[in-house]
Amino acid sequence: MIREDRSVLDLINADYTFANERLASYYGIEDVEGGYFRRVSLADTGRRGVLGQGSMLMVSSYPTRTSPVLRGKWVLENLLGAPPPPPPPDVPALDDSAEISASSLREALEQHRANPACAVCHNRLDPLGFALESFDAVGRQRITEDGVEIDDSGALPDGTIVDGLDGLRDVLMTRSDEFVETFAEKLLTYAIGRGLEPSDRPALREIRRQVESADYRFSALVDGIVDSVPFRMRRIPEA
């Protein structure tokens, strides 16, 4: 993406990845031989973008099962810059044992959302996480679990239907402004070596507008950060 100055939206929508024979076999991609990594097509694999990578799917699961809540939280926090608040202290955690199945997990989360205090966040989290249920806890694709067909659909609070990873990717592409601003926030934080403050938000919005006007090229993101006030100036403490 950097070398070819590609669109930063490739992180969501890229139809390619880099794999060697071992990783390609894990992903079910044929005709890749040898231990060196090369660019391979993700066409017809259902894995386009970073959300189809085993690393992300594994880090947002429990050791024994998937977690729509953790995966939904990962999407909100890392791609949309809208992390949910922590759960109320008096709400018990869901069982993270291997015995709970995909179907019973959905039922458990539906009961969870019956509590108004939980529903506020879970109505946003769960549909995003359920869209990734066609991947198990280590990122392998699955159609059924224990003989029951996997249901990877859901509905966002505004009524938008999220049907699997393709549907989730479509939702993220329609909210590209939030994704670009989140990406810019993370890169700007790295560039200036501190966390961002409310006074930095106008600069972030300006960076996002510059990136959008340049077809989302990575170089436009870097230029916007280098030209920004937070990067060029530092507040001097009062005496």
C-alpha cells in the first residue's frame, strides 16, 4: 500500500493478500507453493480486507470459541474510532468455555440485550461481530458447527442488515469517513508521540478531507499529517 501509494481503503476492501504455501493452505487458496510470501488473489475466498485475516479473527476470539462481542468491539474501536464503554460492573460475563455453541451463543446474547443497560452497547456490537461468525476462533472458514448452519447475519440499530463479511465490508465502505479519520488518528498519534486531545479534532477532520480529495492515497494521509498543526507546533507550558 505504501510502495504503490494505494488507497488506504484497501485495508477494508483489498482483493489480495500476501501468503506462502503454508498460509495459503490455511486460507484454502490453491496453487501456492514454497515458503516465500507472494501476492495472491482473494477472489472467491470471502476474505477481502483486514477483517478476513486470521490474525484479526484470532485476537478477537476466546481460546475456545468465537466472540461476536469482542469482534464487534474490535471493529468499532480500531476501524470506526467509536469504542463502546465498559460493561456495567453488576453484569455477569458470558461463558467463555468450549461447551457453548454458536447457536446458543446467539440466544445468550439475545437475552443479554433484553437488559436495557446492556442493549445500548450490544445493539451496536453484536451485529458487527455476528457478521464474522463464518470464521471460527482461529480464523478458519466454516459453514456449520455441530451440525447447525452458521448464522452470520444481523441488523444495526438503524435497520441496516449486515449479512456476513461482505455485508460488513459494505457497511464500512459507506462509513469510510469514520475509518479514514480513525486511521489518521492512529498515525498522527504515532507521529507526534502523544495521545490526541479534543483540540486536535479539527486537524483530524482536515486531514480526512485532504485524503478524500486525493482518492484516499496513502501519500495524501502522510502529507496531511506532516502539514497539520499538531505535527508542526507544540504548546509551550505557561511559566
